[in-house]
Amino acid sequence: MTEYVAETEPFDAAYAIGSLAFIDPHRSLPALRDGLRPGAPLILSLLHTDLHGRGPSTEVSPREQTILLRDDPPLPTQMWVLAPQLWEDLLTEYGFRVEAVDLFPHPDENVMVIQQLLRARRLPDRPARVSSRPRGTRAPAAHAAVGVGAILLGRQGILLGRHRRGTLELPGGSVEAADGSFEDAVVRELAEETGLIARTGDVELLGTLVDHVEGVLRITVGARVHTWKGQPTTQPDESVGDWAWYSLDQLPNGLFVCSAQILTSWRPGLSIDHPPAHFTAFTPTQQRR
């Protein structure tokens, strides 16, 4: 396929049903970019789980799989079963704009396989690169703080921990340079503070809260974690511990300001007093990312 599209006239559209799961995307996507006219749609139907129902990979690497054909012996192969964010990053890298990502569970509830449908469009060829001026060697003065806060809603309510200063807080903390995304920061902070394990695909970004504290711009990204493993426990050398579940109808006094702001942006009807912050909700596309 990659050789064929390199030798023919560009196509007006492409629809790949399952086939791209068996090709290294670093090979197939550049070929599709070169084989499509600018503005042409590209529709990809791919597995979101593998043939055994395992969730998607969070890195661009293949899995060993066995395909069972009707009367033929089992066929060993490799498949790229990637999370939607990875496919979107790859498509963007190779000259496409992703317009929609949809997940379709199997109609039989006993079958764990989930399909994903990606709709993208080939971007116009890029103009000549524009130069830029490098930054100075001196580090800028710190003027902003960026953090995340995670809402975990269990059967007994919301998960809160007590800080050494006495405030009750959602799991969360500062975004670090090593975090590749806000979802990564949520997963890392959750593991560090509570011992709970989650995947980036379990994290739904709600939006950003912006306020000022003593002249410093504070940006807090609120998130929902829908699935996790383990029980929350106090972790050594962490400032927040004594994790417990609190009913939404009986939230305690003394909430940390950022946690209170996140909770009321998620559930505006909650009766919580806190200083105002400007909230901007993420779009559905950003939430999927």
C-alpha cells in the first residue's frame, strides 16, 4: 500500500477499515499524507481494544497477537492498538487535522472489544519554515503556578485527604516538566499521594480555573478520574494523607481553595464558599484528548 500510493496520482479520499492496525503508523501515515490531495478526508476504523479485550497502548509500539481464521491455523502477527490521543498525535505529526474520534462498544455486552473511528483531513502543504529567535539564557522570573486536581467519586462520595496544614484536599499538585500532558500529571499525582493506579485514558479533563495569589497567576486544571485500582492510603513523605470518602451532601469545612473551586465548577449546585476563579470548560474534543 505504501509503495502504491507513492507512485499514483493523489487520491480524493481514503477509508481504511482495520488495515492500519497491522502497519507501523510511522510508515503508513506519511504514505497516506503523500497519497492524498490537500483537504482530502481520511477515515480510519481501528481497534480501541485488542482481540482479547485489553485496553489500548499509551506508546507507539506493536503487540503480539494471534488471529483466528475460519479453517486455517492460528496466524501470529503484530498489531498497533493505540489510544485515541496517540492516533491524534500521530496524525497531527504527519500533516492531518483530526475532526472527530468516536468509540463503539460491541453490541454484545459479553464481548469486550471496542472499535474506534477517527475522521481526519489532510492539511495543505506547509509553507517554507519560518525562523525564530531563541530565548535568552537567563531563566524567567516565576510568575505563574500550574496544577491539577482530581475528582474521584466512589460509592461513599468524594475522595479527600488532609494536608499537614489542616485543609482537606482533592488528590493533585503541581504540573512537572516531565509530565507530557495534564492527564499524565493527574495519574502521577494520584499514585504519589494516594497509591491509587489509573491510566491517562481514565482521566477526563473538565477545564481550567484561573485566579491570582499574591501577584502570582494560578492555573488549576480540574479532572475526573473514572476508573482506578487499589485503596487510597497515606504515602510516606507526602504532605497530604488520611484519605477518606465524603458524601457530597455532607462535605466538611476547611476545603483547600483550589479543591473547592474544582468541585463547584464540576457541580455548580454544591454549597461551598470560596474566592472566585475564572473557569473555562474544555470542549468535547479536548476532553477526549
